[in-house]
Amino acid sequence: MEFNPGFDIKPTVNPMGFLYGNDVFGPQVENRRLDDIRKSLRNPGCEGPETVYSIAMDVGKKEHLKRLEKLHLLFGVVTYAAGRLGDEPVRSQGHIHKVSPLSGWSTPEVYEIWSGRAIIYMQETAKDNPGHCFAVEAGPGEVVVVPPYWAHVTVSADAEQPLTFGAWCDRAYGFQYDDVRAHNGLAWFPIIQEDGTIGWLQNPAYNEGALQIKSPSDYSLLGIEKGKPIYTQFEEDESRFLFVPHPALKRTEWKSFIP
């Protein structure tokens, strides 16, 4: 299924990256190679794609750049290689967002899957007791929201095809890895099973707990419309995603949030 993200940008495979339309701004991609992320994998000595994923932070329509800077919003895009990392799917390292100097909060993130199949795994903390743990499965056009302070990782659920997604982020984004690395990853490792589907193996560095596997929630309480590109929703109402750089705007909603 091909998804239209609402502006002229296309992922590439060889080399991995993005092509920008004439009315679109964006940087040269940053590549994450297998050697860069080995410490976060269940089997650090595994084989896999040399370039695991490519990131372009701060893309969008040229006409919106100044407004995005003023609003402290940033749109990032990522594309993953097809394949696997040993017996694990291609995935990111897992992190917690740093506390933003703008808001004093660890900020949320709004994901939108463009192609492939994704699982956004998240847990309340990266301490010994991880709290609630969710694996949210999503396909093209579906949105997943990671709440403030939660540790999370993005997993490709289909080793046969690349995964591409976009996300609204705080412009002062930054990552904390210390607690995740101290536990050799997050509380659950995604594993590719014999039939090609994703299973989950508990990380013994954490206290035992349960994992809930689910579809994305209805995020209407956050003002997000289902079935419409999140970039288009910003174009229609530039205040819609202000809760990303200013999480306190949804303080009540975060208290009982289920992703």
C-alpha cells in the first residue's frame, strides 16, 4: 500500500535516503550502521544490513520552515533497510527523549507509518520496573503516539520490505540512552519467529511483567484525525501538534494515556 504523506518526499533504497520535491526542504540523511547499534541488540555479534536505517530530521514544505521554527516543531523521517539483525528484526536502538529546555518535559512523539509494517514498542520507564509495556502494531497511514518520558523503540515487522515513517518531534529533540544501555536494551526483545512473524522475549535485566500487543488507539482526545496525513493536519491547523513541544497542554490526557 502506498501512502501520500501530504508533501513531495520519496524514500530511496540504493542508497537509502530521501528525494525532496522542489517545494520541500530537508537535510542530507544521517546513516545508522550496524556497528553503531550493536550494544543495544540482544546478540551484539549478529549479522545484518551494513546500513540499518537512514534519518532526515527537519523536513517539510519550504513555505512552512519559519513557522515550524517559531512553533518549535520538527518533522523527521526515517527509512529502514529490509532484512534482519540476527534473529531480531531491523529496529532502532531504543531511547527516552531528553527533557526539553523549552517545556521542562520529556516530550512526546507522533509517528505515522508510510510504507512497510511497524511495531512501536514502548514502556513507562527504563528502570528495573518498566511499568506498562505496549507493542503497538501499525501499517501505512496509521498513527502511533509515544507519551512523554516513555522509553520506546521502532521495529520493522516485515523483514522482506523496507519500513518508512514520519514523526512530529520537538525541535530541541535529544535522546537518553543510559538506563536503556544499563539494562542491555528495553524490557522486551522482538524476535523473528520461524513463520516470519514477530514474537517477544523478556529481558531478564528487568523485573518480570506483562506485554500488551495492540492496534493504535483513537487519538481524538489529542486532536488528531484518523485517516488524514499528520502533515496535512498541521497545514490545516498549525496549533494541532503544539502538544509535542508543549506537553503540558495535554497534562490531563497523559495521566490515563493508552497508546
